[in-house]
Amino acid sequence: MVDLEGLEDFGRFLEDFGRFWKILEGLEDLEGLEAPSLLGAKNSGKVRAAGGSWSLRGIRLPLDGSAGYRDVLPGDGSWQYAKLQFRSSLIAAVHTFDHIVHCHFIAANAPMQSLLRTLSMGHPVSEVFWSFGYRTTRVNREAYELLFSEHGLWHRMMPWTYDGEGGQLGLRDFFRLAAGSYTWQRWPDRMAALRAKFAAHGLASVAEALPIYADGNRVYCAFESAFALYVLGHDADLTAGTPLASCRPWRVGPPPAASASGAWANLSARAMDELAAYWAFDGVPQFRMDGGLTAANLVFQLAQTAFDVTAFHEFVGTVVDYSCDPAAISTRLHRRIPNQTLADLQQFWQQTAVVALTGIRTPLLLDHLSDVVKHGDPRTQQWAAHLEAVLEAAARAIEADNERRPVQFHQFNPWSFEVAVNI
């Protein structure tokens, strides 16, 4: 079990590197960056990329009964045990921090609760944005009961008490730290910061080759283009003259047809008052962005939320491939089992039960956009048609890249996106 200070460091570590876990066989630190994990294992060694492939050089495991660690290397007798600890630690952390708290309870919940409380059904933002909150309130209530609450499935699967005891942290502490670690940021800006960290070690090309970098930027920028067209009537570069990362290099698909005017220019006084109330995001202050309510910031917020509840949720929420194999992960490991390499039977049934209970799909986004094109009013038809076109273009680019990748990555492919978070 790690102390509070160490766990806070780990939360920051996850923001930078934790989302690689579906791409790489193992995750390796950049030099000087290593952190304890939720279940004990952490990385040992530096990044090694040869011929476009990544390899795990070592895993550092805690020593029983002391604060020390020991390095386990490939070929050691406990290597399979160490890999199980590492995979389990990383998946448990990503699921707790990124999936449950960041994606469900903040990125999806904050704007959709605000929309329901403040925007009328005919408000221009509601007309294009409501679908990204489809059943979100109900989904998150069920997620709270199933995954967050005391004695829920996630608590039963974990090795901790709920409130902590004997000076050790509990599951509630991990959720609290996850909420505190959240910061609102456009995906291209997050990826630019990640690239800069790699570039400091001469590894910029390695960061650029990661699917989350190229695929994620394409998808986010498709959303930004469509919402800029709807709000402003054009998709000009809204980041010009700012420190924000531009979407221009990542735009794919046809340019949008020019609109006479965007929704922003035609907002009535009442609609603007509703939008100002929406922008407060009551109860989730960390969701607010710098600069206040402007047309550009509205575009950024709508685009990032759409990305979070579709692409990002698909990414951090898809663990079926790992959960269906008892040798892949176990969120509760036993010291009394030397060199454990499999989840125990109870743990395996618990994790497969979570997969079965959280596999309820919502409508596919591209199918929904096709319906809007057919049945919406002219302005929403134009928005949906453009978003459909640029997302399909992004999907084709991703599929072409996947043909050249040693391991294909499908989580950011728009063909798989649902309209909102699901359980």
C-alpha cells in the first residue's frame, strides 16, 4: 500500500503516461520518471524503442514487510508474476482515475447535468449537444451504485477497505485523489505536452508514432471543425495567436460549406442568459476552462466533451480483452500465493461479471448523425453532415495507419463510437 504523497505523484504520472497501456505490451518510464502503483508494482528502466517496437526492460516490485523494492527482469523466475502485478496495477489505476472519475463523473456528468438544469430544449446548443448526454444521468447513477459505492462490485474486487483503516488509504481516498487530479484540457494540447516531454529525451518521433497521438488528434479536430462551423459559421483556426495546439495539421475530409452565420451571432438575450448559466458547471469547478465564456471557448468545450464521451470513453473503458483472461489481470493479488500468475476463481468471476454488466451499448454516433441529416432542421443538418464526413475521413486514415502498425489500435476509430458514455 502506498502513502498519500506517493499516490498523488502516481496520479500525475498517469496523466502523462497511463494511457499507453493498451498500446504497449508494457509501459516504461522516461529516465527519472517512475512512480508507485495502486497495487504495488512499478516500472524499472528507461524507454527502449527499436524498429518501431517497444519492450519492457524490468518491473520493480515491493519487498514484503519493508519499504524497499526489487527489480525483476525478463527471464527471472518471477517475471510472469511481476507482469501480472504490473498489468493489474495499471489497469486498476486507469479504470479508477481515467474511466470512472475523469470520464464518467466529471467529463460526461458536469456538462450534461448543467445542460439539463439550464438550457431549454430549443436552445441552439441543446439541439446539437443533447445526444452526447444520452442517458448519461441514468448511466452514471448506475455506475455510482455498481462501481463507486461501498460494497459495490469495484469495492469488492479491490484489496482495500472503503474508508481506509490503520493509516492505510481506502477506495474513497483513491476516488478523491482522482477527482483532484483532473484538469480540463483540449486533447491536442495534452498530446503536445506529452510530445514535449518525449522530445526532451530525444524521442519526439516515438511520441508522434503513438496511436493516441495521431488518431486522437484527428478525431478531436473533426469534432472541433464541426462545432466551429455550427457556432461560428466557419472552421477557421481558433488557436491562431494563442499557445494552444492548432488543429490545422490534423484536419481530414472535406472542408465545410460556408454558413451565412453561426449560432453564436443569432443567440437571443434569453439564450445567452441560459448559456451563461450552463457555463457555470455548478459543483464541478475543475471543469471550467480559462478565459470565460467566449465563442471559441464554447467550441473547445463542446468538441472536447464530445471527444471524451465517445473516443476517450471507448479507450479507457474497453478492458474486455484483458478481463476475460485470468492470466491477464487480477485487481486483487495475494501475498500468500508465491509468484501468483493467475487471478483466483472468485476474482475472475467478479471481473467477468463487471464486463457482462457494463457492456450495454448506446446508439452508434455515425448512425445518429445520419438520422440528423435526414430529419434535422437546416442548421443541424449541416452540422451533422459535416461531422459525419470528417469522422468517416478520420476513420479511413486510422484504418490505413493500422495496416502499417505492428499492433492495430481501434479505440479511436469513429466507426466504433457510441453517442455517449454507457454502462
